[in-house]
Amino acid sequence: MNNILEINNISKIFAENNSLCKAIDNVSLTLTKKEIVCLMGPSGCGKSTVLRIISGLDTADSGIINGDEWISADSLHTAMVFQEHSLFPWLSVAENIGYGLRMKTRFSSEQQVNQKVSQLLALVRMEEFANALPHQLSGGMKQRVAVARALAVEPDILLMDEPFSALDPFSRRELQDEVLNIRYHLDTTFFIVTHNPEEAVYLANRVIILTKRPATVLKEVTIPFSYPRNMVDPEVLDLIQEVTEMITSGRGKAEVN
Amino acid sequence: MKRLHKIKRGIALPVTIVIIWEILSLNIGNSFILPGWELIVPVLIHPMDSLFGGASLFENGVISLERVLIGFLLATVIAVPLGLLSGWSERVDEYFNPLIQILRPVPPIAWMPLAIAWFKIGFGSLIFIIFIGSFFPVLISTVEGVHNVRIRWLEVAESLGATTKEKFVTVIIPGALPFIWTGFRLAFGVGWMCLVAAEMLPGTSAGLGYLIMYAYNLGQIQVIVAGMIVIGIIGIVSDYLFRCGQTRFFDWQGKE
């Protein structure tokens, strides 16, 4: 298998109001190359925390990541797309996309940066807006720029934290198709936190469902349909229903297994 | 049309005051108390003419502006880096904040006796007063600006591989800049007011504050009024320029 990420039994404890609170309890999961995996679960269950640990923005308190006893995933090659308000408002679209490439660790010449930025502008169909400032863009366009900016650093895994939930339904579907399109062109693995079962079934190869706090993996569902998925197909609708019920059941810990 | 009405309403009160002023001045008939506009306007429309055998209105204005600019620039050169560090590092803030809170409420003019003791009457003490007046608005706005930089922006930068130093240069500074600019605008206004007040103290020999005080000693009230108008105009114009800069460079602020 082309495993790109293997997480074994990571746990995370938060200090909250002078008491310790377990946010994540022995979560294990694997991601393989070029797949789209959605992470779901009841709200507040710690989905985002799992994502932040993989991104290196947070550290786990125990567990094994990629065979090493890392509790920090700093050197894993990932990039993160946030829900909203993540573009640098003082930089143009092109400058935002090139941001990561201009960091010292990347050693890119200005010519390489420009070349890469043009490619990505084309990939997310934002060429016309290269010089626009973020506040001049619609919500959907901003997220396309945020995706392009994360892809610029050529991450093995693109982490997305509810990337489309602030968008209207039409832009959301457009962005979802964008993800499928990018996956078709690039080898990137997508790991997406979402609270929308329909979105998960539309996008993912696999859906990982967490229980409520402290989060453990409740179930993994492989989505058997080929792309593009027909969202009015009764089988697809049934699966969406099934996923929804699993998440609801995950709220009561007694029902696990 | 709407704009025209707005302008009309805006000038209604000043015009009324000028008219009442003129009527009162004709009734009082004493230009040592209330000079008529026929005396004030000539001073204003001949700004290059020497006054009382010394520097002209224009020259005095330039001298005052130069002083404010020097004091203001000195203040920003120190306040901006200190504010950036203080906003970024809690430890630096813990060192500086108590001292700043103690010194901040002291009116800049209250420093005048010390300023004279340390720098003698004249250029040095005036620059010092403007420095004190401009320093705190810039410092406080800069700290505020750093605190207003979104955590999200820093996380994005980190996720894209920025080092701490790079985060500081590429996120903290540009993110705080609109606030810093507002600090500049406030500081220049305060500096200007402090300067004119300081120039009126005994011992100075040039500047708009000096000019109006000197005119008072000579009983030339029309020069005082003309000088006050020029002081006001310079204040308005500089504020307007800062506001233009704000819309030109920081149009993105608050629009996301």
C-alpha cells in the first residue's frame, strides 16, 4: 500500500477550567496517496484537533505518527486550508498564492515562484483576478485562492478544515468539483473535516467517523461509487442517510461497536 | 446635489460667525479687542510678507512644521519597533507596560520645565516635547495593531513553512500597519498641538506659536487671528493627507 500517513493511538488532553479534559482518545488512521478522506463526527468532538495535530499546529500528548514516536508532526509535508478569513488581506491573489514559496525553507527563485503561481491561477481558474485583493473576491473565489496557496507548497497531504461550510450551496458544489478536478491532475491526498454527510459522500473515497468527546474512531466507511457521483441515485442517498445515522449514534458512547 | 447640500450646511456656521464677528467688531470699534476681517484677511493673503520686521507667516509655519516633523519622526523610529516587540512578546510588554502607563497621562507640556533644564530653551526642548506628545499614540496603536493580527493568519503562515522571524516580517508587521498608521495620524495631531503651545513659552524666537504670542505683546490682534487660522489649516491638511494614505494603502482593513 501507498501509505502516506499512519497514525497510531494518538491522544490529546486539554486543560479546561482547572480540570483536564481528554479531547482525543487513541485515534488511529491511515491515509494513502491520491485519495480523498473525509473526517466526520458530532460537532465539538475533536475533528479539527486531529487535523491540527497532523498539520503540526498542535501536538499530541501520546501516540505514534508514521512509525516514529512523534507527538508533533512538524516535518510532515502538509498544508492547511481553513474555513474562512485566511487570506492575507494586504496581498494580491497572486502574492497570496506565492506566499509559501517565498519562505526561506523553500529556496525558490522569483522566476520559479511566478511560474508556479501562474500554473495554480490557471488550475483554480483565477487568472483574471491575479492582481485583485481578497476583499474584492466572492467567498467561493477566496476559498479557491486559499486552496491554490496551500497547493503551491506541493504538500503530500492537503488538510482542509470545513473548507466549504461558509459558502452558499452553489459555490460549495463548485468548490467540491474543483477538489475532484485537482485530485485528477495532482497526486495530492486530501484530508477533509466536514460536518456535511452529503459532501462527504460526494467527495470521499473513505469517510472516517469519530465519536463524541473524547473522540475515538467509530467507523470507517468506504464509498464504492465512481466519480462523478450521481447525487439523486437511491443507493447514494441511502449511503448519505447511513452516514448521518452513524454520526448521530456516535453521540451516545454506549452504542460504539 | 446631495454633496452640494452637505457643503452648504458645513459652511453655514463659519460664515455666520464671520458675519457676527464683523458686526461686533464694527460696534466695538477697537482692533486691540476684536479686529475686523478687513485687517485679518490682508495678513492671510500676504503670507510671504515680513511681520514686525522678522520672519513671515509662511516662514514661521515652515519652521513649526519642520520641528513637528523631526520630533514626530524621532518618536516613530523608537515607538514602532518598541510597540511591535511589546505586542509580540508578553515578556517585553511586562517590562515596559507599567512605565508607559505611568508616563502616558502626563500632559506633554508638563515636561517643558524638565525639557528646558535638559536641552535649554529652543530647538532641543521643543523637539523633546513633540517627541513626548507623539510617542505614546504611536506606541499604543502599534501594540494594539499587533494584538489585532489574526491568529488565523499566523497559523496559515506557519502551515506554509514560515519561521518565527518570517511570521513577524510577513504577517505581524503588514497586519498591524493600518493601526500603526492611525497612530501616526493621532501622533502628528498631538505633536502639532504640543508644538504650538510650547512655542508660546518664553524664550523661543520663531514658529507660529511664537508669532502669535509676539503679536499679542505688540497688540497686533489681527496677526494672532491670522496665525490661529494658519495653525488650524495646517492641522486639517496634515490630517487629510494621513486619511488619504489610509484609504490608498489600507483599503483592505475591516473588509473581509
